[in-house]
Amino acid sequence: MLSPENLPMTRFSFKVHATDGRARTGAITMKRGTIRTPAFMPVGTAGTVKAIKVEDVAATGADIILGNTYHLMLRPGAERMARLGGLHNFMRWDKPILTDSGGYQVMSLSDLRKITEEGVTFASHIDGSRHNLTPERSMEIQRLLGSDIVMAFDECPKIDQPRDVIARSMEMSMRWAKRSRDGFDAGGQHAEDAALFGIQQGGLDEALRGESAGKLRDIGFDGYAIGGLAVGEGQEAMFATLDFAPGQLPENAPRYLMGVGKPDDLVGAVERGVDMFDCVLPTRSGRNGQGFTWDGPVNLRNARHAEDMGPLDAECTCPTCAKYSRAYLHHLHKAGEMLGAMLLTEHNLAFYQQLMAAMRAAIAEGRFAAFAAGFRARYLAKR
Amino acid sequence: MLSPENLPMTRFSFKVHATDGRARTGAITMKRGTIRTPAFMPVGTAGTVKAIKVEDVAATGADIILGNTYHLMLRPGAERMARLGGLHNFMRWDKPILTDSGGYQVMSLSDLRKITEEGVTFASHIDGSRHNLTPERSMEIQRLLGSDIVMAFDECPKIDQPRDVIARSMEMSMRWAKRSRDGFDAGGQHAEDAALFGIQQGGLDEALRGESAGKLRDIGFDGYAIGGLAVGEGQEAMFATLDFAPGQLPENAPRYLMGVGKPDDLVGAVERGVDMFDCVLPTRSGRNGQGFTWDGPVNLRNARHAEDMGPLDAECTCPTCAKYSRAYLHHLHKAGEMLGAMLLTEHNLAFYQQLMAAMRAAIAEGRFAAFAAGFRARYLAKR
């Protein structure tokens, strides 16, 4: 079994520095840098975190970003990316990159999907061209991209299906996890440099989640993701699942909740033992005029901001809040100006990083419960 | 008569440091900063230079930007802008701003225009609301915006009309120029801080242009714009007009060619004695995938760039060329990513400023003719 303890420090190590209840703070160390946990990973779908320069992403405090295998395999293409020196060189981000396996986007974005034990065939949403994705090909693509944290290829089933459908899907994903492990390990130098995470499935069912966790432990991964959540089940059901799912996964490896979420989702998930997150919400909201503040989300398009000379969030340390008024952000979003998306994206990503930093500090200082209660009292007050 | 020499240095002064043929280089000094001439002014239509942060505009070397009265009077509105502390405070640009008079955009963008001796009534292209614009109201709006260089309100007639239509339009614009002067001078403190430019009209006709110039001289302005060009007449006709128009305007004041233009337009106009320019071309082209280089414009969407690891322009000193490949810019523009517009806008604005700086240096060193010939041989070679 391959566990983090057996690997050289430089490739991948995870240390928990402090715990507080089930919440924990620590650091992942990799060749390209250190990732402070709990960590939020901005999403760089198609070789760019949308509407922000990569140096400004770094300045928000992000230690790692996420790239999407599905988008990048279609454009510019994995082999082309390898010829161009890999994703880091292409987009000029020199810190770690986690790539997803492509499975989730194949299900949600592509046309004419066909899923078999072998893998998935689908038609590109860009030009209709036919593609295959298998555990082996997903590992190869992520290697060609130059990913630092590779995700196992899995199926993410719709959450509202019968238990036996969820169970059969989970079992296939676990067979795919083993094929992913083997495919990754055959990757030569890349397997020496990068890490591989397995993905727990099993819907909202504790027994299925436990079975999935056991199979992943047997295979052995550097980190473990909780997959199949944030797909419409609602925060209550997600938290109910997170009451048991993280505890089923190895304690000495990072736990990554995929595709989550709203600020109050992050606080509740950290409270339940999650170490890593990714979500398009801060960037997508930034393009749509929604800004996050400690007093909840704010719709900058609302006319009440038209003459508000104050900053979006008086406590925020980001360049947008230091320099611009709500009135200006309102104007830019009403006028459809790109700068509105740019400034609000930068703020939202900075706000998310400030929230993660506040959680890390609260855990380290043993006051996470009070922090979480105070956060919710204020953030959710206007709801 | 109000001439630059009679005014305090701090409000507005123009000094020519060197001439070379009809080309000249110098500087305008105003309270908010110095404008090196020949100058190119990036266009900040609606309170933002599109797709670029204001500090990055400054970093390209721009000494002044342009704001559009028509857009800003409709949104956020002139009185609201005044309550928000003026355009500089709103958009956080502390160097000079030139505002146009609104006349040109009323003609080109609004609906249901009606032009009388009094002024123009029109319907907003945003919401259909009715508005008036007169010389007096244009001066008031530009004062409320906090403009540093105010443009007289004029009519910009279609270039292909009969001579008598062009003549009558020019004569009305000259009466509007006097009303603009009076309106500006009644502006209290703003008239002590800001400058007013008149606008020469008269189409492609030397006699009409001369008549217009004489009327403007009689009124007296801080600077003189050449209006009514770059409206479809073509470069040859424009240059033919510029062979006489700048010489009809006062030598001791800056000459501003409105809405121009392509890099080769700028070189030909500087050669003919023009000191200032504005144009949306570098920013609009940046959003559309066209990048300017010393070897001519490049369409980054073209497939030939897909694996080109070289910079857009190897001689360019901008952050985009220092950091990114043509392959990456190609990918971003093909994928419709905002970062593509952002990086190419920054490059194009930097390229324009590098071109202006090269022209200023060539004039100062008495080698402008050689510079212009060398520029054209290379820039136009692929045409």
C-alpha cells in the first residue's frame, strides 16, 4: 500500500498542525509549493482563472488552482499542451495545480454520452467531435497537462437515484479507481513528481460511503476526495453526509470536498473535517455582479448601491475594496463592462482566501466553534 | 482673446521642445500632470478603459485618457457623477482626462436625433429616454464630470455630403464653439482648473477648414482639434486634408486629431504636425483578437499561432509579451476567455505608447523622416 508516510517529503506530504473538534489545519508540501489547509482552490477551467490575471490569483493567497481535464483535452488538447510545455508553462502559474479527471464535466457538459465498464464515449460540446475517456486515458491526459494532484477517474451519479443504482455506480468507480492508480503509477517521472487522489462515492448513504472508503484505502492514495455531493442535494443533506464521510477516510491524508461551495458550506464542511475545496462560485458570481462580504452576499446590480461611496466590504484587504466604491462596481456591472467582472472576481477570490485564513487561524488557536458561530450569525443574518 | 501664453502655467501650458519637418514633440503641463506629445489617449468610454485596470493603463505610459460625455451623461449621469466626486475619483485615475462633447456619439449611437440651432435632442440607446444636448449643457456636463480638457460642442457631418451642407454645418459648429467658450468660462473654479479645446470642421475642403480655423482663433482656445475626419474618407483623403489643416491652426497650441487611428495613421499624422490622438482601435482590437506588432497587425485567432511559443512581439516591453506565448493568446481568444481580451488590450495600449515614445524620440533627435520610412517599410510590408 502506498501511503503518504512512505513517500519522499518533496513529492507529497501532509501534516496536521492543529485540530479543534473535527476541524483541522495543516499543510501539504509538494515540489511546486506548500498548500495551507483548509485550502480553497480557484477554478481555472480552460487554462485561465476567468477574468483575473494569474499573478493576481496568487496575490489573493491561493496556494493551488484547479484545471479541468475535460475542457483542456478538447481545447487546446492534451498532446498539444504537452508540446507547449504543460499547463503551468502555458498559463504561467508555477504553484501546484490539481486537475480533475474529466468525468464530472463529461456527464454535465458533453452530448451523446455512453458509459460502459471500459469508460465513457462522448461528443464535444464545442464541435461535436467524438472522444473517449477511460481511467487510463484520464491519467495520461493529466500527465500530459503536467498536473501536480491528479484525480482518479470516477462516475458521479445523479443523487436522486435508487440505492442500488448509486451502489453499482460506486462499485464501478472503485474499479476505475484501481485502474487510475495503475495508470498513474505507469506514468514514469510524472508518478515520481505528482500525487494521486481517490474519490469516495456512495451518495448520501453511510454504508455505501464506508464501503467506498474501504476500497480506496486498500488501493492507497495520497489524498481522498468526497465526490458526488454539491449536486443538488441541499446543504442539510450534504452536512448530514459530511457528519460521517470524512471520518471514514484516512486521518493522515487530506480530504477534499469537490465542487463546494458557498462560504457557509465551507465553514460547515471544515467543521466536519474537510481540508480542501474547489468551486466556481467566487469567479462565476464575480462575473454576474454578486460580491461576497462578511455580512452575506451582495448583488451589486441593485440600485441601492448607485451612490454608495463605501467599499464592498470595509474589512476586506483586497485591491478592489481598497480602491473602489460600491457605486463604481454597480456602474460597471450595469454597463456590462469587463472591468466589473475583473474587480469583483478579484474581490471574491480574495474574500474566499481571507475566509480560509480566518478558519486556519481559528483552528490553530482552538476557537473554531466560536468562529463558526460568529461567522454564521453575521453571514446568514440577512437571509 | 484667451491664449495659452496669458494663462498660469499650472492650468495649461504647451511647450514644443523640438520640431523635425512639420512633426513636433513637446509637453502639455496641467494641474493633474504632464502630457508628452505626440500623445495617444486610450479611450475610457463609460468610466473604464475596457478590459484593463486603470493602474495598468498608467503603466503602459499613457499620460491622459479620454472619457465620453454621451455615455457618462446617460449612465451614471452627470449630476450623479458630481455627487460621487467626479470621474477621476469614480474610476481612480488621477492624471488628466479629456472628455469629448457628446456630439459625435449622439450622431452615431442615439436614436431619433433632431438637430436645431439650439442643439440636439435624442433618445438614449440604452433605455430610449429623451435628452437634450446643447453647447451650454455639454460644458456643464463636462464640468460635472470634472474634465481636465473639455471639448467644444460641435456637429460632425457625414463626409460625403455636398459642400454647402458641410459649410452650413461648419458655420453652426463655429457658433456652437463660441457658445461653448462662454459656457465653459461661466464654470467658476472649473474654468480656473481646466482647459477648453475648439474643433475645426469643414470636411476635406481647404477653404472651409481655413475659415473654421480663423473663427476658432478669434474665439481663442487652449488647444485645437481637427474634427470630422476618420469617418470613412480613407487614409489618402485624410492625409490630403492633414497636408493643410494643422498649418491653419495656431502653432503655439496643441493640435488634436480626433478618433485616429491605425499605427500608420498616427505616423502619417505626426509627420503632418498633429500632437494628440485618441482611438478605440487598440482596445477594441484587443477584445477581438487583433494584436499590433512592428510587423503589422496579427490575428491571434488564426490557427497558425496554435503552437507558437514565441511572444506576440519580440521587441515589445509589455507584461503580456514578457510572460505569454502566441499559443496561449490564441487559445484564450478561441475559447472566448476574458483573459484573452485583458492581455491583448494591455499589449495593444502598450504598443501604441511605445510607438508614440519612438516618434517623440525620433523627432527630438531629428531623424523622424527616416523613422517614418523605416516604420512603414516594416509595418506595411505584409499588406
